[in-house]
Amino acid sequence: MKIPYTLVIGDKEVEGRGVSPRKHGEGKEADLGFQQLDAFAAKLSAEARPPY
Amino acid sequence: MSETLQITLPDGSSKQVAAGTTVADFVKTQIGAGLAKAALYAKLDDEELDLSRPLSRSGKLTVVTNKQREGLDLIRHDAAHVVASVVQRLFPGTQVTIGPSTEDGFYYDFFRKEPFTPEDLERIEKAANEEIKRDLPFVRKEVSREEALQLFDKLGETFKKEIVEDIFSKGAKTLTLYSHGDWVDFCLGPHAPSTGRIGVIKLLNVAGAYWRGDHRNPQLQRIYGTAFFDKKDLDAWLKQQEEARKRDHRKLGKELDLFAFHPAAPGAVFWTHRGTLLFHALSNAMRGLCLRNGYQEIKTPLMFNKMLWERSGHWGKYRENMFLVLDPESKEKDIDERATFSLKPMNCPSHYLFYQMKKHSYRELPIRYHTQDVLHRNEATGVLSGLTRVRQFQQDDAHVILMESQIADEVKRLTELIKKVYDALGLGFRAKFGTRPPQRIGTDEMWDRAEAGLRAAIEQTGVDWMENPGDGAFYGPKLDFAVKDSIGREWQLGTIQLDYNAPERFELGYVGEDNKEHRPVVIHRAIYGSFERFIAILIEHFAGNFPVWLAPIQARIITKSTNRRRSWGRRSATLS
């Protein structure tokens, strides 16, 4: 299954109330680095809206 | 003194030339050496001519070159001849049948007991490419029935003899033979001047086929191949084919768990949960787009009795493509007589009925109905394939009922909607403007107005378009939209079709400003086409890497922490 985001949650993420998303692309994954959960959730839900 | 002909060129200019001048000489002396070098054959009005043919009448001459798709089709047919010639040389006793060009290349059907092996194909391919290097001229010759039959009799070509007999029994006076080197075949032509114009031949595979497509006839071996002007183009095509195989929606559909089929319902899709999420994401996006653009979404019955299909003309002309249903209340003994209902193969007639249920004023127009109902069309089980050839499907179908004066504005709006959708999905596209066909209804003035409306609209949108003269429907001109996917393949998707016939047939009307009854025009339009085929194209376009809004699963969580991970993991999941 090709899933757009993989959210890595380790101790740092738990402490900081955030996630470290990796974006799935053709071939390799891009590490987007630590983000606050609210910020990432807002970004994800914006991307989940139809573009038309 | 020979007669002087008037030859008109595509740019409208015209040239005088003595009758008997060959096409090649005419092109070289009257048009230019550059074009003469690129030329493969020509069309005098609708007649296709080899370059070696003499011009014998006045007319409009179009030269087909190696820059055009028609030129590629031509050398692929040339390549089929070349392949047949080397097969007969390498495998004596093999009989030839037919060898047309296809969308992606060509094939040739041979009659031979022993199967062709992959090694045989390599040998044939090598020998065929050597024939290209030899640059043998294709020579055309007209012969009588007797000469033709004698020739193929002597060669022991029983299949060819059968075709020759057929052609003469249909009233032909002569037959044309084409030869290159010492190999000869009958063929309608045209052909390129010589084998050297082919470029490169690549053989692909062998499959079984039957003589004339009938399984009671002898079995033949079909060799598939392709040809290009340039090795570079061939390599690019082979790479695209390989990429396409990797992305094949039937393969990815399984791997991504999107859909399935069962023999109990040929050509009808089982959508998995994930596939259904994807389907609904597309469906809801289209619903939203339509709602925001003045459409009403309606649902009409899936099954109608023949009263509707007789009115629409489908009962007479289209019945074999419809799934008929028995009327349980019918008293008829004969089962065929009881089959008076049908699953709808399209939405249009039901939209017209719906429109007619009320009186409409010009103030309401355009009225736009959008429907995503399930449709059924019969397709032979043999041609069903994945999501692209199905029997049950849904369209993002819409019909716009409007006044003729509103056409240009509406077509502009529709084109903008189409652009919005394709742009958002990263699908490049161009429009093909199909103008009046020879067989058509309506007056020339009506077609002038309709075509002008479409032309004005498409020009205003700045969309890339080309004209397909004569490709309109008999009931009105149209715009077809072909998209280009991420690996460069072109797919026909959206359509905007003007229809002047349906309003007459269904006696649709509206009350005009003058308080009198008027006839509206109908526009059929689809942006996705069928959801099933559109999803197949998107799976391959994205290679399964859907954008977030289409992805059935948008994010997953991997925990690396030692403690508290369960509760944090769960909370993350609910927030996304």
C-alpha cells in the first residue's frame, strides 16, 4: 500500500506533542522533520480536501 | 500536348501541372526539395497515392510526411510487408494472409504448422532490418483477376486466393500488387517509396489467431511488431511500454487492494473498502464542483420500459447492447415478447423525460442536470478487461438544456470546469473540435451557428485545440478532450457535445420572452467519462501514489518510543 505519510513517533515526539512525518514519493521518502501535531493535522486536512 | 491540371495545396494556393507528372516530381519541383525528402505518400482529395503515381486529374493534394501519425501508420504497414517477405524466405512453405498496422505497430498472420519460437523472432527481426538497409523500392502494379489468381496459385497462397476472389466478387475490375525485391503481395496501398524509409522494425511477440477471426477456420500465428522512423523513438516507446506494464491498473489494483472481479458478474466491479473510498473521493469532488456551478444533481430510474427506448431510437438501433429485463406482469407467452424493460445504457433519455415533467421558461435556462447513476451496456465477454472495458459503470454525466444563444457562454464554462479538473490532477490535455460530418441533420445555417459558438468558446479559454473536420456527431458538433498521462500516453476522456436532434425527438420546449413555445438545444457533457475507466487511468498516471485527497489511507503511524506510545499513537490517529 502506498500511503502518503508515515508519522514517526518516538520519545521526542511524545515529549513535544508532535510527529515526524515522512512523505512517500516515487522511489524515496522525504523526512519532513518534527512538527507540532496541530500544525501537521491542519496541513493534512487541507491536503485531504478536493482541489476542485 | 498533354492536359494541364490544377492542383490545390493545403494552404489554398494552386499550381498548374501537366497531366502524367508523378506525385514525387510535382512535390519536388512545385513545393520544395525538403518536403520531397520527407514525403511518404500523398492524398489527392480522398484518394491515396504512392509518390510514383502520375497525377491524372485536378484536385486538392495533401502530402503525408514522416512527421505525421499517418506517415507512421504507413511505414508500419510497409514493415508488415517486409516481415512477411523475410518469414517466407527463412521459413519456406509458410503461407501469408493479412498484415495491417495497428495503434502501436502492426501484425501479420501466418499459416505454418511449427510454432515460431523467440529465437525465430530474433532471426526474422534481424533479417527484416537488413531489408531496410537494402532500401528496396516498393513497386506497384495493376493486374486482372486472372493474372492475380494465377500468381497466387503458382505461389501456393490459398488464403490470398480466397481474398482475391472476394475482392473481385464485390465488383473490382483490377487488383494492385506491391513488390519489393522479389517478394510480391496484393495490397490496396499506398506504400512508401522504398524499404529504407521504415527506420527500424522491432518484433514483439506471437499469438494465436484464426483465419478471418472465426474459430472454425484454420489457426494462424500472429506476429506482433512495431516500427519507427528512428531508433530513439523506438527506445522511448519500449521504455514507456515497460513503465506502463509496471503501472498496469489490473496489477496495481490487486496490490493496492482497490477492486476485484468475479466470474459471476463479468465486467462488473467489486470495489473494496479502499477502492470505494477512492471512488467516493472523486464522486464527491465532482458533486461539489457541479453544485457550485449551477447544476442540479438528480437521480433517475435504472430500468425503463421500451416506451422510452422506442422514443429515443435505442430500441431499434441499440437493443443488442442493452440488458433486457422481463416484465413480470406481462401476459405474453413468448419470453422475448415479455422482455420489454431494459437497464439504462445512458442517462440522456431519462433526463429529457424529467425536463418534460414541468413547463419551463427561458428565465430558467440553462438547466443543468448532473447524474452519477449506474449504467449497463453489453460488451462481449472476450473484450472485457480490467476497469477499462466493463459492462456496468457510472459516469459523471450531465445534460445542459439551453437556448441556442447561450451555447458559446456555456461551452466556455464547461471547458473551464474541465480545465480545472485535469489541471488539478496533473493531466495535460488538448481539445479536438469535431465539425459537421457528411451525414447530418439540420441546415447549414444551424451548423454555422453551432460551430461558430464552439469555436469562439474554445478560443476564449486559451486551451490547446485542434480541428477534426467531419468528426462531429450527426446531431451536432463536439469537443473531445484527450489527456496526456505522466508517461506520455494519450487518453480520450471528456466530451462536450451539442445535440439538435434530441430536443426534436423528445419535443422539448421552453416558453420564450415572446410567450411562445421554443425548441432548446441539449449539451451532453462528461469530465471523467466513466468512473471505472477514469480510476484505471489515474492508478496508472500516479503509479498508485495518489495525492492525499484521493489516497484511501492518508497516513500511518510508526512508534519508536518505549512508554506511553499506545495512548499517543491512538490520539494521533483520531486527529488526522
